Amino acid sequence: MVEQANQIYKEHSLIGDRNYNRFDHIFPKDSHTAADSEWAKGVATHYNKLISEAAASRSRLEHEEGIALTATSAKGNKIEIVSAIATDPDGESPIWEIARKGETVDIQMAKNKDWKTEKQYPYKAVALIDRDKIDVGLISPATLAAYGKTIEKDKIFGNLKLEFQLGISKNDVDDKFAAAEKYLETQRDAIPETERDRRAAALWHNNNRAIAGKMFTEVVAHRLKELQVETIKVIGLQYETNELKDRQSHESLNCRIAIEANPQSPIYDKRVIQVQTGDQWKNMGVVHNDAAYMPIGSQFIANIHISASKKDADLAIDRSTLKLPEVWHGLSPERVKEAVNLDEIVPQLKEAIAKAVANQPTMTEFVAKLADENVGLKAQVQTGGRINGITYLYFLSYLFINVMLCCTTQSIESYNFT
């Protein structure tokens, strides 16, 4: 079913690939200096470091919240032991009394074999008291990072003084995230208003757009509001794939964005400009990677401006004529009827389900049998509507659930899908 859905998606893709560079042009690439770029890299590096530390603290919160223990050697080296309460939730371990009195104890390193925590906390601390071995807690990642290979299985650290300390709290984690955001605020506030567009552009073109949005929200929002698709560059006009070589500059054309669907074409699966000639749409050329991106199926009237080399052209769009396709992801019965030819799909599905439910199979057996039927279900898309692979899977689920609900009250043959 997954392979089939992927094929459906390829054949009936609603929206073109969402390349990261579709919004490049809201800040011109030459609108910032090399010094601005270095500043942007420095800010991003430090901010990402703060966020990474905060995220690491959040991932450790479950096991390091509450009381922790510090085991200090005579030389002042410290081993941090976390998850002490989880290790001894009843408080019966003699470790608590030893720590309360500030006494010393021998600690042995042991492998943590708890599958829930062993990846993040590979070692645990075991106290050697008389002839007993008593689990104390987990060795913190900070201790492992500080001592590296010094921490190894069965190694004993003698005469360590135990002391209580507070572990990580939710407030600590929140403070770390807040500190990261405060850093951006501080950096922004130090920048004169006249330079903020330039600094935002530097962040934008150094692949730090989320940071640009956080630091310069108003600047980015203003740019997005001004974003208008005025021209689209089309390339490859010199090749045989151009079916409209007779077109002249300044000619007004009825155009649309499409994906070349002919697998034999050199530009197969590329985003192309097609021009309407009579009742047919013919390829002109491939949309340049740096051009504005619009949904597949968008239509508009444009004046063509062919370059001197005749290899590319700019299409000046008449925005008053722009028509965007409907983006459909709805799954209501009414919308399914409108967009998908159920008359073609339902009979195949009913027949496949009828075979699969024979002999009252389990759900797992039912799914396996249904897959074995290989009915070749396809969403036969009517004019004006296309669905992608994910929506197709939801659509099948929608039909499947309704069929199964129906089977509890009536036979499949008597069920009315539509």
C-alpha cells in the first residue's frame, strides 16, 4: 500500500517540491556586507550552543530532577551521581545517612543495564559498604565528559566524601531556554535601527532564517508582506523541449506552472512553464531555480521578454490574472465525492474487502489479506483536483474505517459508500 501511495503521489503531485530557497529573494543577496555575514555566523553559533545546552538539560530532567549526590576525592575531584531517589525510592539505603554525616565511602563503577537509560547514562555508581554492593545512582553525563576514559567498568574510587546537592529542575531548564532568547534580544537591541535590515539579510542568507525571524520579526514580516511575484525566469529555450520557439518578446501569453510528466523527456519531473495554444498546453522551458515558486497549476497572463542569447526569458506577470489552484487536503465525505471518482474505486475496494474478511480473520490477518489482493486501487482524480500520497493514505483509511463500521451492522454488499 505504501509503494502504491508513493506512486500515486508521483503521478498526482499537488504541490511542487518546497525548496528552501523559495524565499531567498525577500532579502537581496547583495544587501549585506562580509562583516555582517561574520556577525551573523557568530550570533548563530552562540545561540545554537545555548539552545543545545538547554535541550540537553531538558532531556536529562526526567532522571536528574530532585536530589543528586556529589562524591569528592581527597584531591578535590568530583563525581556527580544523579537519579539517587529513583534508585532508592523508599529511602532505606545507608547512603543517605553517610551523606548526611559527610562520611566517606568507596564507589565502584558498573555498567548501567537499564534499557531505558543506558544510552544516556552508560555507568552507574555502586557503594561498597562492608561486603555489600549498594546501587547509589547514575553517573552524570557531565562527569563522563569531564573524566572520559577514567570512568570504566569495575574501577573503584576510594574514600569519596558524599554530599547532597540539588539536581536539575524544570525552572533550570526554562531559564536556559530563556537565556538563549535573551541573548538574541540583547544582540538585537545593540543594533541601530538603520542597520537591522542589513543584519536580518545576513542571517537570512547564512541559513539562519529562524534566528532572523526571532531577532528581527518586524523586519521579516514587513518583507514578507511586500513579497509579490512579478517575474519568473524560464531557461532552456534553445533546446528541443521548447515547443514554442516562434514566440517573440513582449508577446502576451496565457501561462501555467506545471511538472513535466513525460518520462522520456530530458526535463522529466522538472517545474516548467507551459503556454496555452488553443485547447492545448505546450512547454516553453524550465523554471529557473532562483525564480519565485508558485503552486503547480497556477495560471496567469504574462508578457515575455526573451534575452539576447535566446536561451532564457523573463515572464512579467499580470498579477490581476493570477489564479492559484485549490490545495485540497480535506477528508469530508462531501469533499471526497467532489475530488475523487468513487464509482471507480469503491467496487474494487468492496471486492477486495469481501475476500479479506472471509473466515473472520484478525485485524493483522485482514490487512495482510487485503494487501495480497493487490487490487491496484488508484484515486482517479477528476479535473481540478489532485491529491498527494499522504492524503491518499488517509482517504483509504477513511473508506476502510467506514467499511469496518458498516460490517458490524450490515453486509458489505448492502453498504452504500457514497
